[in-house]
Amino acid sequence: MKDQTTKRKRKDIIAGNEVSEVVTLSLGGFDQKVLIEGKCRDLPVLITLHGGPGSPLPFSVGARGMFPEFTDRFLLVCWDQLGCGINEHELDESFTIDSFVTMTEDLVKAMKSRFPGNKIYLFSMSWGSILSAKLTERDPHLVDGVVAWGQIIKNLFFCDEVMETLAASGLPAKKLEHLRGVNKDNFTMKDLQLVSSSLTKYTNAYRDKTGPKTPIMPFVIGLATSPDYSMKALKATVSNSYSRDISLWKEIFELDLSEALARVKVPYHILDGTSDVVASVKTAEELVEKSNNRLLDLETVEHSGHLSGTLAMERIFEALCKMAEQ
């Protein structure tokens, strides 16, 4: 009965939205499906840029009717980036960070065309924050503002801060020794999996164990019963060609977005968990302080790591609403 009640509630939410559709858009030269959903057409547009790369959760094309708090306040735009979810596609070395920035730019311009009088904001997470930073660098006034959770800036994974965190965590000495010998020039995908799984298991870097647990099953059930997702699309939210795309990671490890972020011309609000060393809080604090840019600011969330849990989502929603009201 509980599942049936949830399904009925979801149908009511969808029916109550003036806009609720999955559209096909040409982004970066590829036809891709995008969910647009909101209570009414004149709400500010909120484009979500998910993390990963290749992890379209929680805001995916399969999430129609799942986020009424957001769709009551925004025209929520959910895009499974090319290569994952409903837009599964085999990636090769021709796909670069700039390829995805171009797709993001095309998506923003498509929303401007559909909703010409509406303000447009970005909400980016982790890998998605690379796209939001790069887009504001490419076209400083294309959007009206950005809220970024877990902003990637530089020195991802194989850096002193991460190694020091792992050294103090109880990670077995053999694994720690191996990771100390890995850098941006010699890493493998297995090394990425090892450092990520080690941070998850032995530290609070991803999920801070002192904070409330985030219920995962409602998201899984919601996607499994989505009116827009097939089982193939659902599988491609967690298993896709991003896990084999080492060329994209090589680019990510070379990044330094400090200057791009320091020069932003629209409000750019970074939120980060106090336990996050993946997207280093220390690095973000130093950047914001040195930039002397009133449009760039940082807010930290206690008992939170790199993944946006319950506490983080509450602050993210509040920050988005506040930005849209300004």
C-alpha cells in the first residue's frame, strides 16, 4: 500500500505541474533527453549538473515528480550527461571537458529560447562544478547565478591533503604505500577506484558518518518506477563507459580553476561539507579569501562530506531560493 500511495502522490505532483515533459535537444551535436518540470512556466529555471563523471543522481531525467519542493520554486531541468542514464553513449578520447562545457552551453541557450523571460541558475555538484566554472569563464553572463556543491578547484585525489587524511584513517599500510606512489601522470582506473573506496570506507571524506544517514531506497524505487526510465537507463546511472574513460580523468587532474572562479561575474555560491577533502574545503577557503570578489563566496555544512546528504540538501535548497530572490 505504501508504494501505491507513493505512486499516486507522484502522479498528482506531475499532474499539478504546468510544465512536466522530457524533451530531446541537440547538445554538442548529440540528441539528448532532458527533463523540464515546474509548477508554472514563469518560475526561474534551475539547470542541474550532476557529479561523477557519469553519476546522474539524484537529479536525473528519471526523477519526474520526485522533487516537489524544487519544482514548486523552480523550473527544474535535469540532464543525464551524454554517456550515462537515459543518454547512455559510448565515450572515447574525443570527448573532452570542453565537449561537456559546450553541451552545457547549448542546454542553457535552449532554456533561454524556451523561457525567454526567466532567470536561469545552475546547481552543480562535484564534476558538474567543473562545467559550471568553465561555462562562467567562457561566457560570464550566460546564467544569472551558480550554486555549487563540492566545487572542484585543483589537486584532486593524489595530493598531500588526501594522503594525510588516509594516513590518519587506519588504511592498511600496503595500500597507503601504493597510493603514495601514484600521481596524475601514472595513475590507472584501479588507482582511482582504490583511493575513492579508501576514502569512503576509512574516512568521512565522502559521507560524514557523524551526520544523519541519507535514505537511498526512495531514490532507487523512484527511478525504478519512473515514467521515463527503462531498466537500461536505470542501469546506466551506475554502470557506463565513464568507468573506462581515463582520458577525461587525465584532464581533470591537470585542472586549476582558481583564476576562473576568482573572476566570476555573476553570484557564485560554493557549499562544501566540512569533512570534504575530495573537493578541499581548505582550498576553497583560500581561494575565496584571496579573490576579493564579492560575487564569490563559500559556506560550509557541518557533518557533511563530498556527497550531498540530508543536511547538505537542506542548505542547498535554501541557498538556491535565496539566490533566486535577490
